[in-house]
Amino acid sequence: MTDPTRGLVYVVDDDRDLGAAVARLLGRHGHVAEPFLDPVPLLAVYGQAPAHCIVTDVMMGDIDGFDFADRVRAVDPTVAIVFMTAWPTTANAVDAVRRYGGLDYLEKPIDEDRLLAAVCEGVAWSKTQRSALARTATLTPRQRQVFDLLVKGHNNQAIAAALAISPKTVEDHRAAIVAKTGTNGIAQLIALAR
């Protein structure tokens, strides 16, 4: 069985030596890690080889780490991002997490244990997100609407009213959702939606 905390990781840093060193460290700990000097070439190929986690510098050339995060999230919302910087600020740390969805914000020189923990957590999170997406990908548009309302706590009557369908139709959609997602109740559907 494969380790859920090990995966494909890209390291983006305009310092060639640091990027390569971080990639080697991750490789020694079971990840497949590849360094990039610039986010532009990575964005060009990312769709063909999406990563579970990206470790990226904040301050780079034309595209900074935050702009890069926005661009990669548009392609892959299930990738975990860990930011690193030699010039930490409280404002950037808050933005890294709240605005750009970063898992962690690391100060250079990098604390190896913290980096490894963040990457392992990110890989596991990414794999969980991709699994959830795959499990809900086969839902029809109407089933997706019912699913979204179910996980928000609406009962069959409320869903029927909101979608202008009968409660029996909601029950049918609900049964199909449970079958397609492999869940066995509302609690598991809510967990899947998270």
C-alpha cells in the first residue's frame, strides 16, 4: 500500500542551490520532488503532471509566489501550497494562509522538520481532496445541486422546495448520490464535502 503522506512535490525557487537542496531533502524522505527556477515553465506543464504539493518562494522574478499560487489554483484547486521566504512579514504570513490557501509559511533558512511535516500534511490533504473530487465527479448537475444542499443541512422537503422538484425526486437523487459516492449516510456525505 502506498504511503498517503508521500507524493509528487514541486519546489519553486529562483535560488538554484536552495531549490535543488529542498528537492533532494524531500526525495530522501520518499517524495518525488522536482525543482524549478521559475514558475512560468512549471505552469506550462502543470496540467499534464499535477503535484500533490508545491513548495514555493514568495519573492521571485516576474511572478511572485502569491501570483503563482493564484495561477496554479485556477488549474488545480487540490494542490497543497507551502510558502517559504527569506523576508518574512506578518502581513505576508496572514495572506499566505488566508488569501492564498497556503498550508504553511516558512522562514529561510528552512527548518527541515517543519518543512517535511508541512509537505507530508499537504500531500495527504491533496490526496484526500482528489479522492473526494473523483467520488463526486460522476454526479449529474441535478444530483450535484441536491448534494450541495444536503451537506448544508437541508432536509428533503427544503431541497424539493428550493429546486422546485418533488420530495420523492429528492429521495431518488439522494439514493443515487449515496450509491455513486460510496457513502452510507449524511455524515459521510458532509465529510466528503469538506
